[in-house]
Amino acid sequence: MNNTVENKTARRNGIGRMMFAMLALILEIAFIVLIFTLLNDYSALINILIRVAAVFLVLSLYGQHKSLSMQVPWIMLIMAMPLFGVVLYFLVGLNGTTRKMRKRYNDIDAVLLPMLPENNDVLIDMKKNDPMAAGIATYIARNASYPTYHNTDVVYYDDAAKGLEAQLEALKEAKSFIFMEYHAIEDLESFHRIQDILVEKVAEGVEVRLFYDDMGSIGFINVDFVEKMKSLGIKCRVFNPFAPGLNVFLNNRDHRKITVIDGKVGFTGGYNIANEYFNITHPFGHWKDTGIRLEGDAVKSLTVTFLEMWNAAKSKKDASWNDTDFTPYLGPTACDPNFKATQDGYITPYADNPIGGEHVGENVYMSLAEGASEYAWFMTPYLILTGEMIHILSLAAKRGVDVRIVTPGIPDKKLIYSVTRSYYNSLVSNGVRIYEYTPGFCHAKMSVSDDRVATCGTINMDYRSLYHHFENGCLLNNCEAVIDIRKDFEETFKKCREVTEQYNTERSQTLRLKQLILRLFAPLM
């Protein structure tokens, strides 16, 4: 590990801001609990009211249409420690339920999503060629409002550095606008290469917008980053700034990774814009990450996904940046009417969010496993699953499907790594095979099935991605990239150690108890 762990002081001073905000939050929770505890000493009535409120909250949780894996930990915590459990739930357990934030997203979606084509003819054609894949695409269209496209070329990158180089070349060709949205941006070499091009494009009259998540970037950039971007002519916004104070939207982060250039070319995948993703630094061994490049009609969905977040996160300070007319970005001039794809296949970019009750990312993964007949392979940095997904993966394996999951060999978060491993036994005992990527940390989020269907995007197989975060992915069917992804899986398996048999053995009672506790509170992490 001494050869793989970088000097932690290389991280930017945003860590200090995060620690201060976390301390403030802990003190606020402690203060609330203390006040009510002291009041309880003087009034049995208050104590009774708190417990009654806890019971009603538990009943409300039980009545929600959610996975039991999400409900049980909160129910146990609230019943065991009513006051602390209730306070914590309202701080971090709510999934985007603030009325103000929900209205913002609903309002902008009501304008943007109808601007996407329905493409029913593409779905009909897709169903003739591959009913299983068409079923998943139909689900996405009906429940997330994202259509399937045909006239689109896809390039798959088995390494994030290759994706970065392709992005740099594409950015140089921008003529009208550049949109970039990332969970994490590090103000160092990798981003500086992008920044140099963005500054050149601003000087040429290209509109450049940059959007990032504050929590994801807090260890990578200084607090003056936004002002620095503005001074360079780059419009910059931050999603859900992390600051002291009771913030019920704190638990929901923007985990998307999107670049859109002129509405004609788009990039997405697992990598952020930070040095470790491109193996410039090696905090956790060799970093495995992947991405895709889209060119053609399907880029419109990435444009809509970016514009949704940009306008929902508007602030009074930069109100002049709010869009009143989307025609420049989604109208006829924002695409090339003469573009003809050189590849065949069907492309469905989609987005997921915690605002509604539809868990699109999880359902796409489960549908892919459920519809597989030969194999279903998955790659994820974190493996924290609901009981429903464990059942689907296990059932597929019992049907004879070759179900495999690749996870990291070197963890970036040791506690989460322990939780990930706690799920191995439940899976391998039913025939699922588990591989750990030995060179380092595997951050890719993708899947492939039967040489026909694949996904690539930002969605981890854990509660945070599937239930709490704003995410995006891309469903690929019968295109060259599907085979490229399968080949990358095969090469990755060679660099992994299979731990299936190791975790198929009987565990000690102590280990089982530890893993049960970790899994019980996994939804709270």
C-alpha cells in the first residue's frame, strides 16, 4: 500500500470546510437531542409525544412503496432511539422530498422532457429485433421519459485516459456551446488541460457552462473556484452547496458525468475530472474506469439532462443565466440534420433522480439480469444491494445464466468495502460469481448481457446511487460498443482474483454478526 497511496496533503483545503460543516451538523443534532432530553426530565407528556410521533413515522415508513432493505434500518433505529432516530431521518433519510426542490425539478422537467422526440417507430423496430432490450427501453420511455434513438454512433473507452483525450479533441471543435456536469472536479493537471481549451472557446464566442457537485468536489477544489471560472468567462454553478445548517436535501447529490458539445457530440461514463481517474496519481493502485462517446441524435437526451440540473439549481445571484428559450440547445440548429450514423444499433441515454419514487437505475440492472439467457456481467465500485436485486441476480444464476460481478481489489473507503464484501455470501451461495480487480480500485459502472445489451454510466450498484443520487446512464443494444464492453470484461477478468469459493464457505458467528450489523445500517451510509 505504501506504493499506491498518495500523500493525503495533496488534497485541496475543501476538506477543512467539510469537517467544519460536519462538526456543525453534529452539534446541531446533539443540541436538539439535548434540549428534548432535558425537557423530558420535566415533562412525561413530551416524552410520550415524541414516542407517539416516532410510532406514526414508523407506520408511515412501513406504508411506503419502498424496498424493505431501505425501511427496516430506519424503523429499528427510530424504535430503539425515538428522538435521535426521528431527527436523523428528517436530516438525511428524506429523499428529495422538500417541496421547493421538488417543484423546481417538476417545473423544469415539464418544459424540457416534452422537447425530446417520442421515437415510437424506433421502439417498434427495436422490438422486432430484440424484444428483451425493447422491453427495457420501453420501461425507460414510460417511466423516465427518455426515448430510444437509432441514428447514433457510439465509441467505448476501456480506460478513462482514452476518454479524456477524445474529449479534449472534441472540445477543440466546439462552435456554439459546451456543457459539462461532473460529480467531482479537481483543480489540477487533468482539469487544467480542459480549462485551457474552454478559455480559448470562450474567446471565440462559444458559450461554456460548468456544473459540479459540492460534496463530490469538496476535497479537490478551493472555495473560490466558482469565481475563478467566472473570471475566465465560464458560467459555473454548484449543486447543493455543503454548509453548516440543517439541510434536508443534504443526502442527495449530483453524481452525473456529462459533456455535451454543440448538441452533436456527448460523453458520459464513470470518470470524474480529477487526476486519480486518469492514473496521474495512484491513491488506490491502478484506477479502472470507463466511458462512451455519442455522436448523433441521442446526444439530445444528454443535453436535456444537463439543462434540467442547471436550471433546477438556479440561484438569485446568477439569475441572468437561467434559460427562457431552449431552442439554441434543442432546436433544429442544435443538431446536424445531415448526420448519418455509420453504426447500427439502438441507444437510450437516461437519467435517474431521487425526486420521484421510480428507481430507474436499479430497475434497468434488474431487468437486464432477468432477461439474460446466457450471461449477465456487472462492474461496480460498491455493492450494497436491496433484497429484491439479490433475488433477481440469484434467480438468474439458478436459471443457468452466468452472472458475474467485478468489484475493487483495493478499497477507497474501507468501511464501505466491508459492507460490499458482506453481500458476497448471499450471492455466491446461489451461483453468482464474484471477482475483485487486483491492480487497484475499479470505479467503472457498467453491465453487459448476451452480446446484445449493455449499460455504461454513473450508476453504482449501491443504495446511494440507486436511491439517493441524481444519476445518468446509457442503454446500448446491438451496436459495436456492446461487443467492446464484453471484450473489456473478459480482459478485466484476467486481472482479477475470483473470490467465489472463498466466500461460499461457512462464516464464523462473529463475522456473520459483524456483517449483519453492517448490512442492516448500509442504507444509512
